[in-house]
Amino acid sequence: MSPDLPLVLVSNRGPATFERDDRGELEARRSTGGLVTALTGLVHHRDALWIASAMSDADVEVSRSHGGRSFNCELDGVRYRLRLVESDAVAYDQFYNVVANPILWFIQHYLWDLSNAPDIRREEVAAYEEGYRTVNEDLARAVLDEVESDDTVVMLHDYHLYRAPKVLRSARPDLFLHHFIHIPWTQPDAWRVLPSDIREDIFEGVLSNDIIGFHTQAYRRNFLLCCRELFGLEVDDRSGIVRFEGREVWVR
């Protein structure tokens, strides 16, 4: 990837979170987690815009103080532009505490299976529709609001954002979308615990990317197997290409 191309990073948790110090002033502090550490190293070497959820009340306050737009941020000697996206509080709770962690994270660590499936009823389906999809749409709209150049590279991260690529692809087919998934990808049966419409919606979102990246070849193989067995898609295992809606999606 050329360092001259505009770069937008999108993740649920941003590189900085805000808190009030002893004087009551808003202060930026580095977020925790391996994802943030890895991506902070990337933006250290190039100009980048980082779009993330406003996860705390102080984050929301900072976001509102900038009119919901991006702003310059410097932390630990690293400079970047940051946009904190405020979502409806109920929607965010459904997104994070009902769908992303108790369902998706568990599926992707083999903690659910067909003999021990999550109890997905009307409440969980509503949480997906009104929470998970809503927060993904909020973050995707922020990307669309910020991006001007048609050669922008958008790098999305992890299991929180499976639906966002579809929103971006539909609105801006010219954007180059790269999605790196930082947790395991499980075999097809693990995904069968989801209602078929939710499962299809998730894979449609992920396959809206140009490149999908995984940590290991085993996770890559599992994803390709899911595409073939669950959806009957044309898959080239050797080259790691899935043909979807007239496009070639590279799986790495």
C-alpha cells in the first residue's frame, strides 16, 4: 500500500479515550488492547484518519465539542486525525453487549455449537437489526462523510464491523476496502447457530471488502470453506479468491 494514498482506519475502540483529570479538564489517554497498539504503529509512519465509536460519556462530550467531525489528536508522540462517532446509547448497548460479544465473539471461539446454541429470539434479532446494524451504519456514514478522494484506502477492523463494508460498498463502489479480523474464523457448523438471514447479512457485509485478512492460514481456510458450504459461492482455494456479486474478493 502506497504511503501516499489517503488512509482511513475504522474500529470500534479508538486509539484514545477521554477522561476528566483532577482539575475537571478533558484529557486524552491511550486506549488499551493489542489492536490499538498495532494500528498506532501504522499511523506513526503516515497521515491517517481514525474513526471509532465514542465509548464513554467523555468521548461523547469531546465528539460534540467538535460538531461530530474529525479533529487533530496527538498522544505519545503520534499524530493523527480522530473522529469519535456517537451512536444512540440503547443501540450501542445492543450492538456491544447483546450481539458483538455474547454472540459473535463466542461463535468465533467455538463456545457455541449446534448442541449448545445461543438462545436467539425476538430480542436478539432486534438487537442485531436495531443495534449491531445501526452502529455499523453510524460508523460507515462517518467514513462517507470524511472521505473525498476516490483512491482512499479504508481499513476496517474486527468482528464489531461486519456490516459496515456493505454500507460503504453500496454508497462508494470506488473505495478500496480492507478488513482485518483479529480473532479466529470458525468452520461452517459454528455459524449455523445463527438464523439464516443474520448469517447471510454478516457474510454479505464481510464479502463487500476487496481484501479480507486473517492471522493464520487455518482461519483463512475456514472462511473459504464457509463461503463454499454455507452459500455455494465460487472459491479458488489456491489463490484465496471468492467470487461474489461480480467481484473477486481476496482472502489473505
